[in-house]
Amino acid sequence: MEKSLKRASWNEARATYEGLGVDVEAALSAIDAIPISIHCWQGDDVGGFERAGAELSGGGIQVTGNQPGKARNIAELRHDIEEVSLLSPGPKRLSLHASYGEFGGKKIDRNAIEPAHFAGWMDWATARKLPLDFNSTLFSHPLAADGYTLSHRSPEVRAFWVEHVARSRRISAAMGKSQGSACVHNIWLPDGSKDSPVDRTGFRSRLLESLDASMAERLPASQVEDSVEGKLFGIGSESFVVGSNDFYLGYAATRKVFLTLDMGHFHPTESVADKISAVLPFVPGLLLHVSRGVRWDSDHVVTLTDELSELCRELARSGQLGRIRFGLDYFDASINRVGAWALGYRSARKALLAAFLEPHARLLAADEAGDGFARLALLEEAKALPWSAVWDEYCLRSGAPLDSEFIAQVAAYARDVLSKRS
Ligand code: RNT
Ligand code: ZN
């Protein structure tokens, strides 16, 4: 019964869009060409598996909440990722942090990690047709405990982290090679201070030197896409962040690496959507970290906000999809982790869909005619178009639950799997 009603809404929606000059099938194909990279770290509160019970520490990021059911080992995390995949329609990748390697109970420090520690992930991901992305991990470590890594005053500490990033790049390249699709390697580091330093210049010149040293080895762009991620502030780095957006914009433009734009890393009145067209002429590509900032926190679960919708519209309008990567970045331990994980994915996918259903030709015509009123009115009309009927069809075609089935499926997994974890 419900499914036949869905059919009727779908047919009606398709006709409505046709009337506005929008080809719904083309929009569905367009979003099917955009993989969303699922971040591994929502399942275990950014703890990683370097040792049993490892936890996020330092770095100016924080997970709050104590919902039971957290993944305690790699097998549980993989199980959860499989569930998130079932709940999430559309093409996916998986973004791993370096702290999620398989170290077999041995103490392998960050300056000793190798592709072999990720061979299990590569096999697992290949079997599930899930290409991998990678992240250096420059936090939750004694040598990052005072808040500095690549820009540290100590040459020994810097050398340690340079080696870590260099090895992370090699691991990324190994992944890219084996999966036949470039692995995006993201570099984010927490360096900064609570109060204003006097020697900002010193920190930034050391970061520049360290980054250059870690990227000295030339690796094929077909295997690895390095990307640098700036930030406005973190917890404990309110007055100074060495790797600010300005710093990395210059770095990415001159070193020809990708720039990461995290939606939670800018002043709330700044539009990350606006940055896409401003930055793309100068960098080889962008990695979007799809997140949601709320007051001081940059990593709330993604929901269908105006910021996300606008970001996806700008992405759809850019005509540069080949140079934009799309990854999730949020963590919340206060609600069902798997549910939160998939909810953020689904909202991101919905925003992409709605963006590609925009009556683009009409809007552009109003824009080009200088008819500001018609443009504004059309944009308002577009917000209420029946994209949710197209979303239902997309879920049905891909075998993912409809919104009306989503909560129950998450609850069943909590009952059957998560509640059995202590
Ligand atoms: C932190 C950055 C970074 C992290 C992940 C865990 O502010 O957004 O991307 O969230 O590396
Ligand atoms: Zn981020």
C-alpha cells in the first residue's frame, strides 16, 4: 500500500520537475557519480585501535556523550560500517585515520606505520567495493600532548611527525594503487594556543618547512591526493591556530595540493558554499568535510541545514565535480552512534539530490537577465519542490530503507547488536 502511494508521488514529482525543465533521471545519475566518503571515526568516538581502550585526547576536538554500544575493536567497527552502508543509499568510500591500523597488539608508533598495517582494511574494503581515503593522525599522542606537532619548537618532535605524515602518504598511495582510484590523504593538525603567542611567524615557518619535508617524496596523483585542512579555532586553541585557512590556502595554491574546507571551521557568518568558486581556480581540488558547527563545536551530526543545501547547490553548479571530493566529519556519542552516522550520510545525500534537482536553466536565465526578483522567487519555489518523492524512489531503487523505515532499522540493529556490547 505504502509503496504504491510512493509510486504515485514519484510520478507526480517527475512531472512537476519536467514542467520546470528538470530531468529527474539525469539528477539521479549525477548524484550516483558522487561518492560520499564515510568517516570511520563516528563508530568509536575517534578512539582508534592502537591499543585496547584507546581514547581521543587533546587536539582541540571533543566527543561528548556515553551512549552504550561503542565499537570496541576493528571487527565491531567494520560490522557497524556495514550497517551504515545498508542504511545509506548511493556510492560510498571509507575514510580511515592512521590510528585505525591493525597493529596485532604490538606497539607500533606513528613514525613506524606501514601499508601492511592496513592490508586487512584494504582486503575488507575491496571485497565490499569501498575505496579508501586516509588521514594522518596528529593528536591523541604523547608527542602532541602540549598542543604542537609539525610546528613544534623541538626539532625531534617535528621530525617524528614529519615521518608520520610521509608514511601516511605512502600508505595512501598503496591504497590508491590497489583500488585503482586516488586515495584522498587529509592532513589536519591541532597546533595552536589558548592565548596569543608572540612568535606567530616562528610557528608558521616551522609548519611550512615540516609540511614541505613530509611531502618531499613525489607520489603519483592517480594514487594519492594530499589535502590540507585549516581551522578558525579549537578547544584550547582559541587565540591561535597555526594551520589557519589563510595559511593552507596559500600552501595548497603554491604546492598544488588539495584544500580541505570543513563546514565547522569558519566563522558562522562565512559561507563555505561561497568558497568553492573562489578557491577552485587556484588549487588542484577541494575536499569538503561535511559537518555541522554549533556554537563552539565544529562536529555535530550533519542535518539538512541551509548551509548544507547551499554547499551542495554550489557543488552542483560548479561544473567541477571531477575536482571536488566529499567526505563526512562529525562525531556524537550522546545518541545511537550508528543511527547518527547514517542520518548524517542520508542528509548529505538528500542535499546533493535536491541540489541537482534545482531548476538550473530557469534560474540561470533570470540571473543572466538581471531579474533579481524572478531569481529570488524561483529559488524560494525550488525549496518546496517535491524532492522527497524523488528521494524515496532513490532509496527504493538502491534497497536502502525509506525515511519511514529508517528509525526502526536503526532500532533493530541497536537491539540485536549494539546492546550486546558492554
Ligand atoms: C578537526 C578536523 C579533522 C577531524 C578528524 C577526526 O577539527 O575537522 O578533520 O575532525 O580528523
Ligand atoms: Zn574536518
